[in-house]
Amino acid sequence: MRFDLLLRGGHVIDPKNGIDARKDVAVAAGKIAAVDDVIPPGQAARVLDMSGLYVVPGLVDIHVHLYATAGNRDAWAGDYSILPDGFSFRSGVTTMVDTGSSGWRNFEDFRFRVLDRAATRTYAFVNIVGLGMSSIEAEQSIFDMDPRRTADQARRHADKIVGIKTAHYQLPDWVSVERTVEAGALAELPVMVDFGYFRRERPYYELVGRKLRAGDISTHCFRGPVPCVGADGKVLPYLYEARRRGVLFDVGHGGGSFIFGNTVPCIQQGFYPDVISTDLHCLSMNLGMLDMTTTMSKFLLMGMPLYDVIRTSTIAAGEAIGHPEHGHLSIGAAADVAVLNLLRGSFGFRDSFGGTLPGDRRLFCELTLKDGQAVWDWNGRAGVDYRQMGDAVGIRPGEERVMPTA
């Protein structure tokens, strides 16, 4: 057999390669081996019928919190974080990026306890604060914001650290942003800024218009305090100017960082986010945000084309973190695949503050492959009819046997 697995008859959306059509996708040795209009099923050891479904690259969520082992109460480095594998694959996500839960002091512990043990592909932004998000008080400590040590840690763990993060800063100065950008420059990495408390002394338009560099990321771009729309109902020009400078706008939905009142007019006027992400944590996973496919569904309903919803959840996200090898179905790429069902019916969606949006469509993940292996299978599509499996199923060969009754 040429291929281990053939996904047959699905509608493939692969924006990196400009594909938006019915295609077959073949997998061999954990890699994408072929994408074509028709691949003979006899060439594959197993064939899965994808008719009526969308076959897309494994989703890349660049804003999550995963340091659940830190033990801190009421903190994103602790109780508010989640462990990746229980939440990634079931929503089509094969790659997750922790955003600043750990800092230069505790990143190695985070890596040992979480990142290196997950089946999900994981990366991280390291926090400019040495103790990361261990408490809201720690995040205000300018004495623990060390650009040199942060950059050194990023270089030491270059296989995992993809950028520098600052978050939740409350003071009226620019210290957290400026030191984060300094660390990013030293490490030659992008930064992600959660602007924290919006103070009059440091306006948001100055952050994206002057402080951030090309490739840097402003997350929570549809938060309530973000000035998005003017009195005339038009998207404010400074946002377009920042985008022309190369600043990236990331959704980071979360539990308090996304309102329809800001997002709907932006989407309707064509100002789409550069990256769709969840800000997944314990305070966002059960109300409002829920998961990646729900977040994507909201943008689809607000008027963003499905192709762009997929693009900003796959290849655009991979490129934003400096890993363009993720988020596409190119020949030779890791066979990370999400199979999505676009359900039709009557659905309702919430933002972070209880605002609702009704809709008639909802994306749901049917099947997820990572490195060619099924890691989520809602309808048993990758399984085999049990009646065809013989009598030795579930018995360890050479170690167990069925004992007859007396």
C-alpha cells in the first residue's frame, strides 16, 4: 500500500496552498503524502469517508494557559490553567501556545511538568515577569521584569519559546511593554501584549501605533476598552495604520476579553483579526468562549468567510509564532488534520459578558489526526466494525487468555 490512510471525498480548505475544493488527502508515515482530486482507494490501507465534511489543517491556538501544575490559587499559573490534552484534540487543535503563564524564573518547571509531557504540540510565550502569572501582584513587579534574563531563557529553550509576553499590568506607565519589547529585540522574537488595565496615560492607539514592532501581537483586540469604532460607526483609522506597520491583532477571546459590540462592526467592515485564538482557561471554557471551534463559529456568523476563519486559525497562527511548518496540508508536512462538520440548525453564542448572538451554523470537530494518528473521533469514523475484528480483541497476546468457566 502506498498510503496508511486516505481521507476521501471531503471539502479541503488549506489556505497556505490555496485549496478550497473537494479533494482526497492521503497520509503515510505520519506525513501528508498526497492531496488530489481523486486518489484510488485501493492505494490505502484504510479509507475514511469524509463526504459532507470539511478537511482542514490541524488548528493552531496561539493563546491558552497550560501551567496547571504550579499550585497557585486563583492564578493563571495555577488553578486557572488547564492541561492541554483534555481540551485540544476534541476541538480540532493540534498545536497550543501558552501565553505567559510562566516567566524566566519558573519556565523550566513549566516545561518539565507540562510542555514536555503533552501529546498536544506545545509552545510558549515566556512572561517578562520572572514568576509569570503566579499572582496579579507579581505581574506588577517592575523589579522582576528582566529583559536580559528573559531573553537568555528564550534562547536556551528556543525549541519551545516563541515569544515574550506581558499581561494584566495595572500601573499608568509603559515599563512592562517597553521591557517586553526590549527582551523581544534581544531574543529576536515577537512579543504579545495583553494591555491589562487601560489607563489614560498609556492609550491603546499608542501601543499599536508606536510601541509594537512589525510581527508583534496585540491580543484581546476586541476587548471592551479597545477603541474600535468611531461615532460614525466606522472602524477607526489607527487600526488599519497599525496593521500596515505589521502589528498583528489576535482575538484571545477568554473570559473577559471579547464583546460582540466591538467585534461585529469590525467584521462587517472587513477588519478581520490576524489570528483567531481562545485564551482557554478555567474561567472561559464553560461559559462564553467554550472552545476553538465555537470561537471560530462566532466569526463565521458575524460575516467572516469560512476560508478566512480557517486561515486565521491555521497557517496565519503558525506564521505568527515563527512556525510556518504548522497549519497546512503540504506534501511532507506533519499529518495534523481537523475534520469539521458545519452543522445547520438553531444555535446561540455568548461573548465574555453574556451578550448573545443567534446563528444557524456551528462548526463541530468530528475527527482530529496528529502525526497521522486519530486522537479525537466523535463518531467512531476511524474505527472498525467490531463484528469484523475476530475473537482476540482486547487480549494481550502471550500474556492473557480467556479462561473457560467451570
